[in-house]
Amino acid sequence: MNVPLLNKIPYEEFDYQTLLDTIRDYAQPRMKISSLLAKGSIIRVKKGLYIFGESQRKRPFCRELLANLIYGPSYVSLEYALHYHGLTPERVETVTSVTCGGSRTFDTPAGRFAYRKIPLEAFRTGMDRVELDGERAFLIAIPEKALADRIVTDRGTGITTQKELLDYLLDNLRIDPARLRGLNPARLAEVALRYRSRRVKLLADLVSRLRKSNKGA
């Protein structure tokens, strides 16, 4: 059943203060919130953060925006961002992010959200702001940073050569070869410096070689 007063909330994702402002004319607003939750008109994603239930929803909620709001500071990266940018074929159900805080996982009514801790210097580079309507936006890793985050956090590979890295990217991660060649080696080199990672530097050199060989073909 549609609740007309909730039409005053313009977006699918909203916080406690927005909800409270909408129902401020009720004598017992907290009881009203409890009623809306019980009826499924609104859904609590975590304390202080809500989305509309099916009966109220006008459009899909933004999972990437929720990921930024559930735990921060953070931005979407790793497997989810690789698929978002078209580097990997499979849809990823868990929204994966990087953070300079502790690693955490949240199972919510809006899905699973996982956060992997990375060094602060690496966290500060390689993010992009994606604009939504109404001056809203979410942060997501650029393709180069998403791939760098992925290979750095996979510690059990023992990769030391470009051939081993290429095999790993194509066979294990199923990275699209054309998208791999399209990455920016200079950006990867910058991320490698921030991470102080030989593996990311190896990735930068590999992409540079693939781009040169593709131009010469």
C-alpha cells in the first residue's frame, strides 16, 4: 500500500533525519517509523539509513551509493568495480569497496557489502565521482585502480613475471583482453608508487607492452 506522506522523499535512499522531517507532524514520529518498518513501506539498511519497500519504490535504489553510505570512508572497487567498468563478464552480487578503515562485511536487506582495508596512500588515489540526479553522487575506483586493488589484495598468487601476470588476469580474473590493453600505464604506475607494489608496477609494464604490440600489429 502506498503511503502518500512518503512521496515527499525524493530519492530511494534516505537517512533518519530526512524520514523524521517527513513525518514531523505526527504526535509520535518514532512509533510511525516503527509502523512503516513493520508494514514494509520502508526498509532499514543499517541504523539511520533506509530505502523504500517494494510498495513505495519508484525506481531501483543505487547500490553503489549505499555502499558509500554504509561504511566509510570508502569507495567501490575490486570485483564489483571491475564488472561495472566492463573488465570482467560476470555480474557481482556483493558490492565490494576499499577503505582506509578496518575490513568489514555487512549483510543487509539491500544485499551484501564488503570492505577491504588498503594503505592510506593507496586509498587516496584512483577514485572517480559518478554524478546522480539531485546533486547526489557516489565514489568508485577508476578501472586501473580497481584492477590494482584486486591484484594487491590477492596475496597467494606468487606472480613474478609478465607472462604469469597475464595468465592470471586472463584465466583467473577473466579480464577482457581489449579492456586490458585500454588501461592507462601511467595511471597504473602512479598507483604502484602509492602502493609500493612490485606487482602493480609489473601490471603497468605489461599494459604498456600490450599497447605497443597492438599498435604495431
